[in-house]
Amino acid sequence: MTKADIISEIAEQTGLQKKEVSVVIECFMETVKRNMLEKKENVYLRGFGSFIVKRRAAKTARDIGKNTTITIPAHDFPSFKPAKAFVEEMKGE
């Protein structure tokens, strides 16, 4: 399912124009990204899941092409953890 499919389905279910739904979806995604990037805050959606900022520690790795050791710096990355109720629904429980 793509973003366009989601917009179409929501527009169908709510009776709103696709342009209006598109603006809402874009604002939602931008808000989630801004909170995770700038504020380093997690976003919790009860019954759906959580968008979590995780931290990877610095580590050393090998560049096999040049046969050298490189250092990969510590960095944050986004992660999604589905809610327990959502996982149970997927399992059919």
C-alpha cells in the first residue's frame, strides 16, 4: 500500500477531498519526523505502535576493499514498534 492508496481510502471512508486528506497525512508525517529529528522524542500512537528514536553506539569496522579499519560514529536512527494489541490482531488472536 502506498501513500496515495492510503489517501484514497481515507477520502473514501470520510467523504473528504483527496487534497484535504493529503494535507493532513503530510502534516502528520512531518510532525512525527520533526519530533524524532529535532526533539529526539518518541511518538506513541495507542493501539497502533510507537515511532522510537534508537541510538547506535560507535564501532569499528573493516573496509575490505582497502583492507583498512574504519570507525563508524554513534548515531540515532528511527524505529517502529507495533502495539501489543496490533501484533495480536496480526496473529489472529
